Amino acid sequence: MNKGYLSFILHAHLPFVRHPEYERFMEEDWLFEALSETYLPLLRMLNNLSAEGIPYKLTLSISPTLSAMLTDELLTTRYVKHLERLIELGEKEVVRVENDPEFLDLATMYLSLFRQNMEDFVDLYRKNILWGFRNLEKEGHIEIITTASTHAFLPLYTEFPQSMEAQIQSAVISHGRNFGKKPKGFWLPEMGYSPGIDQYLKANNIKYFFAAAHGIILADTKPQYGVFAPLKLPSGTFAFGRDFNAADAVWSSETGYPSDPVYREFYRDIGYDLPLDYIKPYIYEPDIRVNTGYKYYAVTGETDKVVYNRSKALKRVDEHAEHFIEQRVKQMKKLEEVPELDPLFVVPFDAELFGHWWFEGVDWLESVIRKVHRAGSPITTITPEYYLKNEFPLQTGTPSFSSWGNKGYAEVWLDGKNDWIYRHIHKAIERMAELVHRFPEESGLKLRVLNQAAREVLLSMSSDWPFIMKTGTTVPYAEKRIREHIHNFNYIYDNLCRNTVDTAWLTVVEKKNNIFPDMDYRIFGKKSTGK
């Protein structure tokens, strides 16, 4: 049997949410929950593997918006306060359930988790976990790549080359500032690809990206190796195809591993279960209940829930890790008829699936890595960059328009619930290019306001807001964010048309939307380097 390669791609991304005008802001919890349940546990797991000398390789995409929040003093300080509240709640919980051994074990587990998070975040990483990931990259265990600067769904902007260039180039600059090197790989937001996007990536020295399975299968040239080897595009970039079977085993909400009844239930939380008087200090005013992270029940069934049993869950983790590897070995046997092929299984996921949505996900990932690196295993982990260094057979062709969204194309980000946003965003892009033409070499106050205009346009392009509008979660907030960024840009544009700058207003907006400190507004004036 040939050798097999397993490439885990974890995409860590959250939209830029930062509200200094409030003492606490509920949507900032998206970041705090991801830190507590995904990023810090993931770092602990990867460092443990490294300390044991296990030669794993993994690819991690960290979005510029997430990087900005993870290095923001306001947000990191607020996260520490968030942890303090959860530790206080955990101490109360240990007392409340002290006479119930099942609940006491879980309360103690969560309290220990949050205390460990506090120690790691404050003492080990000095409130900047990017250094933890950067050190793992230096050790050769992970490769950190980037994505579009504000996670725009790029196929909807191909008619606006300046915006494509701005999204990609500002992401590369941000990555260099945070990680000290240029990225070689690129996560296309929502895995959205249309022919020509690779030209922009190539112009910014991006070597490879990822595409949905049907994007590879329906390429302009039939791929003889399917998704089990990358496509080499005429631009010189490489497209790695998602192995649907491998990814679906983890991703599917109906048949994937996380749906197993032994695992912990995500939606059942004491923030909703316990009396308001008890839980009020840990939720939002006036009486807005939220997840606290203290969850005591297993998935079980739709109505009847049993108490979560951690030991049983970890045993199932081991079984599912073994099953995952067995299925890849079966795939390898089926591919033996192509003797020159050492199959590559590319399995990309949102990083937040592991630990946050699927509580046992980090444990499962660790178990898989340990098992594929045991003696005699026909599979090993690899990164795309390392794969390309080997002389494996390469296919040629250009993927078709595709995404990993529902039905495989653009429906999630462009339908009747969210299509109204694009006429405003597209107009803002056109006007931003106009401003660059009118003010090609500004300094001082005008430079500040033009740079802020560029930030507002980029922030309006985030794919997160139309996604939320489509799925129906926190829709008012998503709509508010789009309207805010478009309003901010138009206010700047109108003032510049009158040759004025509202300095007081600008200072407030700069302090709130302070992303991309090295922004150069001229990025929107560049002609297409992709055509």
C-alpha cells in the first residue's frame, strides 16, 4: 500500500467586534468563548504533543480580524474580566452542587478549565496568544496562513479589482506584522473561488489555496487524481481540494461524530437553566441570558437529557479517532489502482468547531494525531507547503466557481435576505477608488481620514454579516454593522467633497474601528494585478 497523507486545515476566524463605547458588549463574547473553548485548549494540546516529540504537522489559518482582536488591549483586558466572572461562577457552582457527585465533577472540571485558561493567557502568553502559535510554527509543527482581510466572499467582488487587491494585500501585510513572515497559503473565505481569483493571490506571492470538492472535480480539465492531489493552475498557484468524505465525518450535524449522544450538549447551559437571581451577575443587563460555558448534559435526545459523563465521552473520542483513520486506510486501498499516487486527504474545518461547538473536538484531534504517528501507520500528517516540496504527481487545470456553503455556490451570501447590501458596498468601493484618484498623495489629517475610509469599506465587505442575515441569528446586529460602516464611509466621502474633515468625529471612529494600523488608503487605487 502507498503512503497516505493527512492535512488538517483549521480556519480560525471571527468578525471584528469591538465596542469601547460600552462597558460590556454581548457580541464580544464570540471572541471570549472561542478563546476559552478553542484557542487556548488547542494551544495546550499542540504544545503537549510537541513536548512529547510527536512529529505532527497542521495548518492554521488565522484571519486578520481575529488577529486584530487577539492583540487589542481593550479586548484582552475584557477577556481577563470575563474569566474572572466565570471563575467566580464556578466557585459558586462547586458549592451549589456539592451533594451531587455527577454535577460536582463537571463543575470542578469547568472551574479548573477556566483557571487554567487564566494562567495560560495572563502568565504564559502575556495576553497575546499569537505568540504561542508563532512559536509552534518556528518549531515546524504548524504552518500559519492568512485569509482575506475582513473575510469577504471574494466571488462577489471580482468586478471590483481594487477591492480584491485591497482584501488580499492588506491581509498579507497584517500577517507579516503579526507573525514576522509572509504567508504562503491562503484560506479563501467560505472556500469561495471563481476563476481569476488565483491571479490576485499569485500577484501577492500566495502559493496555494483551498477549494471545495466539486470545484476541483468540475475543473476545466478533468482531474485524474480527483481531490487526492492538488491542481496546478496556469497562474502557478496550487488548489488543494477538500476531501468531502473525510470532512463530513466530522462536520455533519446529523451523521458526524459530534452528534453522538455521549458527547456534551452545546445548547444546554446554566445561563438559561438556573434562576435569574442566581445567574444575573454573569449575564447581560437587563435580563439577557447567555451561555456561561457551564454545561452539564450530554447530547442524548431532543428532549430527555442525561448528565454528561466525561470518561465515557473520552472513550468515544478514541473510538471515533480510530474509525476516522480506518476510513482513510480504506480509501487508500481503493486508490491503489493509481500506483503513482500517494493520496492526500485535505480536511478543512472552522477551528471553532473543536472545543466550542464540539466540546471533545480538541481531544479527538489529539487522538487522531497520536494514532497516525504510531509505529507502522500508513498515514502521516502534512502541511500543503511541505507536500509541494515533494515530487508528487500534480494535476493541471482551473477549478470551477464553488464554495463550501449550502448547495455549493453563493446562495448563503447572496439571496433575498441580504442582497440589498451589495449595491451600497459596491458603490462605496467605486467611491473609494475615486478618492484615491482625487487625493493621490495626502498626509496629515487628510491621510488619517482617507485611511479610515479604506478601513470602513473593508469592514463592510465581511462575509459574516450576510451570513448572519441569511441564517437568522443576531440579524439586527449584522444589519447595524453594515449600515454603520457604509454610513461612516459616506460621511467621510461627503466631507471630502466639501474639502472638510470632522476631526472630533474622526477621532471617535478611529478609536472604535482601529483595525489595520498600517493601512494605506492607496491600496484601493491599484489597478488589477490579476488580469
